[in-house]
Amino acid sequence: MRITLEMGDEDILVLAALSDYKPPTVEAGIKNISDFKVAGIQSENLESVLSKLQCYGLIAYIPEGITGISTADYPFRVLPRGRKFLAAIRDTQTDDTT
């Protein structure tokens, strides 16, 4: 509940975009997380939002090599708690529209 009160629309947009984000491919022209963009979010605010989400335990930064695979191009992962949080928001939105 505390997290919900402290998060803004910007934070939720980034969490949802990261949840839907697929690891980039060279063919797609996206080579690393610095190419990760969220509509309506200024690139200079993105690092702040990612740090905030990590602080709340919704995402994790996985350094390269820790999982045995290269993560340099995709270092952030949405944690189960983050997915549960997004599901609760979606359920609330569905309840509001019925």
C-alpha cells in the first residue's frame, strides 16, 4: 500500500514498459539498455525512475556475468513483486471500467 501511494504515473509507465521489454537484438537496432525508451518519459528521468523501482524491490539490476549469460544489453529484470504489483493495478483498472 505504501508503495502505491508513493509511486507516480511515470514510475508505473516505466515498470509496465520494462515488464513488456524484450531483450534487444542487433537486427532491431537496439544494442543496450541506454536505447530503452518509454513514451512520455524524459531520458534524463529514466535513471531516477529505475533507481526508485529498484529501491521498492520491484525490479533488480543484474550485473553482467552473475547469471552466466551476458546481461550487458538488458541489466534490469522485473521481479515477481513487480509483476504482482502491475497485475493488481490492471485488476483495479478492470474493476473501474465494469
